[in-house]
Amino acid sequence: MKILRQRIQCLISSSLNTSKFIHVSTETKCNTVVTAMCDSLRRGLNWDTLSKQFSSVELNDSIVEKVLLKLKDPIDAKCALGFFHWSAQRKHYQHNLWSYCATIHVLVRAQMLIDARGLIESVLKKHVVDNSRFMVDSLLSSYEVMESSPLVFDLLVQAYAKMRMFEVSFDVCCYLEEHGFSLSLISFNTLIHFVTKSDKVCLVWSIYEYMLQNRRYPNEMTIRSLISALCKEGKLQTYVDMLDRIHGKRCSPSVIVNTSLIFRIIEDGRIEGGVVLLKRMLQKNTILDTIAYSLIVYAKIKLGNLESALEVYEEMLKRGFSANSFVHTTFIGAYCKEGKIEKANFLMQEMENMGLNLYDETFNLIIEGCAKVNRVEESISKFEKMMGRGLLPSCSAFNEMIGKLCETGNTEQANAMLTPLLDKGFSPNEITYSHLIAGYAKTCRIQEMLKLFYEMESRSLSPTLQVYTLLIRCFCQCAKLEEADKYLREMKNRSLVPGVEIYEAIIDSLFERGDKARALHFHNEMISKGLKPSCSYFYGTTSERG
């Protein structure tokens, strides 16, 4: 038994040695082939000669990887590129992602950037996968072994940008930063440039914000692209006007761009982030002190911290900066929101005494604020003053004012105020007409209501459910059931669902006419839609209803 065990162990040992010998032999053969290929490539043999010389060699990923590793130095870059293209022509072999990335690393080290860009674009087109980071992950994994350069990642981001893969490009920027690679300003400029020319301009500001957060500061080309983005959005004049109200003079393009970014961040509700970025801009002298103070006041008020905003304003004045229209208007808006109209009026008068311009937003805030606290006459007075200066109110301010007028039975006055505005180019909306129609509905002035209804349609404004409800109820009150039916059908055709008010108005009118059968039909229709009547029209047995 002991002798048998010894024989078995000898057989196993012999088998393992044989396997090891075969592996070593195969590895040696592979290395010999790799060395021969590299030598042939360095001697400049053409593709036909290479194919004849290595016709018996079956290429695989292992051989390709070893060759590319041996040819990774810049002096061998042309050989590596030649090998990559030659091996791609061999039957039964297809390059994997690693060999693409390894070759790209070699080319970048050798500053063969045109060829590197070509390979990057080629692999991006071929390897369409769900994971947007597939390429950068492969470049990262092969980066150290190929002794590459960070420039490779710049070329990748630029390629994504040129191929209009903007979200992926920006995602890769952020991903690389997490892995310790900061992209060049050229890459950010390329991305911003191409995004600006697309229909995704809003992405530009996320990219620019990210740049500043990571201390990648803009140059003239960056600013030029961002100004183009503002023009494309139609917002350049808005920010130029804002800065005129704050600074009183025309600002440089970089200040316009930076103010735009901070204002967007604040408007987005990211107040703290906006203030942090604002302080960084102040340190780099890329925004003016008076603008920074004004935006901080705006941010504090946006947070609802009026007391803190006043403290910042007082500090601003103590440091020698003058009050401005933007800050005063911001405070007027805050006071109007709290219903403190007297304080808002005081600030408005102070603006005029100081020679500060009252602009459209100043008037809009106080017109709307007065109307909300039922100081309608005061609201109208401010409206007339605004019109006298050649300014038009916002739709929301005008709607708030005429809404109060219509509620108090002054619909004729409200309607008369709209006419001159229309001549000056004012664009009313559905709410404007809803207020006026509701006002006329109080006295069932159907003809006036219909005029407004058709005026809405002529302006391509879709009548709301409220408008149809008011019209149909008035028709029912005037016993004009045919007209009520007509507008009921029309609103259903527009996919508007009638409410309880409409059904009850029609049912009431049908009862008064004595048409209980149709009344029952509408009652059942109302119930089938899950609407609960405010009162019971039908009671008793079915025979009693008949």
C-alpha cells in the first residue's frame, strides 16, 4: 500500500512538472514572437512582409498587449500605431478596448495628437454602451502601466464635446476630478463652445460654475462663449440692465457673465453656494464690490432674512458704496410681500429724492403689493404713474390689480384700463380675461363676456375651465339652455372636464323648464364622473321621479 502511494505521488509530480514545462515553453514562444514582431516593426518592414513573416502566428489579446507594452516609449510610437493598424487587418482578430486605450496612451506621450484623436473618436463610435464612463475607466486602468500623460483625458473630453455628447463629457470631467485629474482650460472652453452652439445652453452655466468651484478660471475665449450663451438665451440685455441699476456704468463682459451666474444660483435657491462663489470672485477681482454687496442683499432677502439684509446694506453704505435702484427695489419687494406698504412707499419716495431710477420692476412690486392688501386706489395711482413714464406693467401685477377691481364691481374700469395697454403692446394672459369675465358674470352681462371670450381666442389663448363655468352658468341663469349646451360641448371637445357648478346650473335650469328627463340625464352623468352634488335633486322611488 505504501509503495502504491509513492508511485501515485511520483506520477502527480511528473504531471505537474510536464504542465509547468509546457506553460514555460508556451510563454517563451510567445515572448519570442513578441520580440520578433517589435524588431520587425522597428526595422520598418511593410505590412505585406510582416504578414508573410508572421503568417503562422495567430494573434490574440495577450500578444497584442505585450507588443504594445514593449512599444510604449515615444520613440516607438509610429511602430505601435503601425502594429495597431496592421493587426486590425488580420483575420480572426479584433482589438479590444484595452488595446485601443494603450495605443492612444502611446500616441499622446509621443505628441501624435491627430492620430490619438482619431482613435478616440473611432472607439467612441464603435463602443456604444449604456455606461458613459466605459472609455475613461479603461484609460484610467491602463494609465500607469503605459506611463501616460494627463493630456489623454483632455483629448477624451474634447472628443465627447465635438461629438455633441455634452452630458457625458461633463460627467467625465467631474469623474476625472474625483480621480485626481484636472482638465485644462482648453478642454473646458471646447466643451462650453460646442454646448453654446447646441439647444442645451443651460448646461453651459453648470459647467462654468463647476470650473470656478474647482479654481479653473476663465480666459477671454471662455467669456466670449458665455456672452454668446447669454445672447442665445435672450438674457444679455436683462443682466446689462441689472448692472446699470447697481453700478450705474457699463460693466465688462466678465463682470456681466459672473453676475449672471451668481444671480442664477441664488434664483435656484442655492443661496449659500452662491455666496461662497461670490466671495471667491471678489478675491480674484472678477466682480465689483458694489455688485457683490447688492447680490448678497438680494440673497438674504431671498432667504427671508430681512434684518440680515438690512445689516449688509448698512455695512455697504458705511464702506462708502452708494445706494442703488436694484437694492431699493429688492427691499420694496420684501416689504410688499410682508404687506408693509408704508415702508415700501417710503423707499420708493426715497429713490426719487436720491435721483435713483424707478424701473418697471419697482412699479410692478408696489402695484401688486397694494392690490393684495386691498389698497386698490393706491395700486391704480402707481399704475398711472408707471404708464406716464412709458413703462408697461407685468402681467401678474396688472392681473392682481384688475382682479381686485372686478371683485368690487368695477369691471368696466378694469376693462377700460386694458384697452390702452393693448395698443402699447401689452400681452394679457388667460388670468387677465378670467378676471374680467368673472366681473361681468356678477351681473350676467353675457355680451361683454362673449366679447372677451372671442378676444381670448383671437389671441390664441385657450379659455379656462373657470371661463366656461362662468359662461355656462350665466346662460343657464338667463334660460339660454341651447347656448349653454353649445359651450358645454365645446369645452368637452377641448378635453376640459365640467365641474359640479356647471352640472348643477344646467340641472337647475332644466328643472325650472320642467324637463326632468334631461335633468336626470345630467345628474346621472355627474354622478358617473365621481362628482358629488352639493344638494339632492332627486329623491324618492324611481316611479316618483318619473
